[in-house]
Amino acid sequence: MDIMETIKAQIESNPILIYMKGSPEQPQCGFSAQSTQILMACGEKFSYIDILTNPDIREHLPRYSDWPTFPQLFIDGELVGGCDIITEMYESGELAPMIKDVAEKVANE
């Protein structure tokens, strides 16, 4: 499978997915740590992919998403953005309802 197809499949099969450095339990950069803390505060399960252990994804994801930095959060197949956008959306109250809606949709399928 081509790496771009792999990325597409990952995004399509994980309703809430963050590409990050490290893991939620052991983030390897401050932006990844802050982003996963926010996701955990939203109270729903999410998936992650460690780009440090997946160099092909690290190299090609920015081209796939047209977003140059990490982390990258995808919700329901759509790129939400990086740490700054995740933080702004959380602080404004937009992120948690979006995550809860997707989690409920998945639970009802």
C-alpha cells in the first residue's frame, strides 16, 4: 500500500486521530503534550500515531494534509489543525462538543 493510501486509511478508520511526537502517555514535544492533554480533558477516546516511529508518515503527512507542522488533529476525517488551533478551539468551547458529537456518532453505528 502506498504511504498516501495508508495515511488516508488511518484517517478514515479513526474518528478522532492525532499525529504526534511520542504517545499521549509519553509525548516527545511540548505541543504534542499540550494537544493530548486537551483531548484527554474532552473525555472521549482518541487514537494517535507516533510520527517519530513512523518516518514515512512524518515525511508525507504534511503533503497529504497541506499542514506543515505536528501535531495534526483529524476529527471525522477532516483536519482540524495543530496545537494552536486545538488550544483556541478548546478554550472557546468549540472542541469538546465536536469531539463528543463524533464519539456519539461512532457509538451509535
